[in-house]
Amino acid sequence: MRTSTSIELGRFGDLGAGVAWKEVVEAYYRDDLAAAWAGAQALGANFGGATLDWYRMIEGEAETRERAAISTIDDHLRLELIDAEVPHRDALAEVAQQACSQVGQQLGWDYSVPVLVTVLPYEVDAPWHSARYGYAMDKYPYDKVCIPGRVTQDPEHVAAIIRHEFAHVVTLNRTGNQAPTWVEEGVSTWVEGTPRPVGLWRDVNELEASFTVDRRDPSTLHGVGDAYAQAHAMVSWLADKYGANKIADWLGAFGNNSFFTEARMRLTGESPADEALRETFGISENQVFRDARPD
């Protein structure tokens, strides 16, 4: 566990809470949760509640860190949980290791970035948490996967969630954070393996916007579910048509561009997703949206 660094909120003077919140978020990305939580509590949910998501996420992880223990699974994977809430640490560690290994093989991962899997306490699984079903964070010097404690009683369910969130870690790192949300969520739902019936089918811009709604609002959840189902359908279509092994090649194509390719993309307005699709499969993003749609 790293040493906490306090945040001197008063030193920003007239610049105000906005700069101070940047310091809080920076501490959060270092996984210095004691400092991040102390700063968040001192600042509160500023700007008309705009920082409430950050406040609640930091709160949940800081509460975990205060009461949890961290154990090593292997050279690239560790597990953080509260033993009083999740007494089967060894069994969960085995599930996590198998799930991450499966995803790594599917997506061509070299395990170059270590990962901490954190089981959040039961009180964090609440409507006020915008990512209560699990999430991945690009922290440093390791990435972090957080899962709700309630799922740990079901090995199949927890394995599916870990596969989904660990796939976010792999996709982010293999694509250099260049992939749009439909690719990230499509790959994660594909490796997760949970069937998702397709509902409303959206175009590129509509689909991307559908992932950004407030997930604490029950009225928006159906639309989010449709977005995940569409992304899953498109990645599954690519895997079925061109081969599952090509998905790993596709992710690598986001980050292998030469200087001249990048220059051409800037001149033509070609998106990273479009370029990677053309390189790997010989088709455009618009073609995927058109041809992957179920009859």
C-alpha cells in the first residue's frame, strides 16, 4: 500500500475549488485514496453537484482501502477485499486469475500493466453510485478493476464481470485509448459472454451518446442496455465473420500507425476506428453498423 500524500487545498487561493478538485482526482489516479477522500470531503460536491460522481467513487474505494487487505495472485495481478465480507479470498483469487488469463489469450495481451482487482463493500452497491455494477480505471502505476461485493457469491457471475472489466484494461492499453465507446464495450461484452438481445439500433453518433447518460436514473437504463447489446452484436459479427483471433489484431491496429498514416488521418478526417477496421478487416465503420444489424 502506498504512502498517502496530503492535499493542501488552501494553497490555490482565488483559483478556487476547481484546481483543488484536480489535485483530488490526481491523487485518485495514483490510488492514493486517503488523500483523495480527505480532499473530496473538504471540498464537497461542488459546481451544482457536478463532482458528485467523483465524490462517490472516491468514497467507495477509500472505504474499501481502509478496511481491506491486498494479496498477490501472480506477477501482474493482485486482489483487494474485506475478508469479513468476502471470506473466500483464495477461491475468488482463482476465479479472477482464470478470468483474466482467458481475456488475455483472447485479446493478445502481454500483461505489461499490473492490475489490482478490488471488491467494493456492500454499502457501495447503491443507486447513488454511477458505476455500481463494476468498472475499470486507468490508474498508475497499475490499472484497477472494481467489482461489487454482492456478486462474489456466484463464481460464474463474478467471472463474467471480471472478464468484462479486465477487457477494458486490455482494450485501453492495446488501442492507446483510441477506441470509441462502442468498441470498448463491444469487446468487453463479447469476452464477458453474456447473451444480450438486440433492441433499438443506432447510428455511430447516436450510439456513442447513449453510453454517456446518467446511469443513476432508472429511466435511462433501458437505452443504455440497448447500446451495450448493439456494441456486443457488432463485435460478435466481426468475430463470427472474420474469426475470433482477428479481434486481437484489430485492437493492435489502433496503435500501430506510422507517422504518415496519422498525417493522412488528420487530413482526411478518418477516425481511429475506421482506420483500424479497414486495416484489419477491409471494411469501414459505416459498413459494420449497416451489415452487423440483425435482420
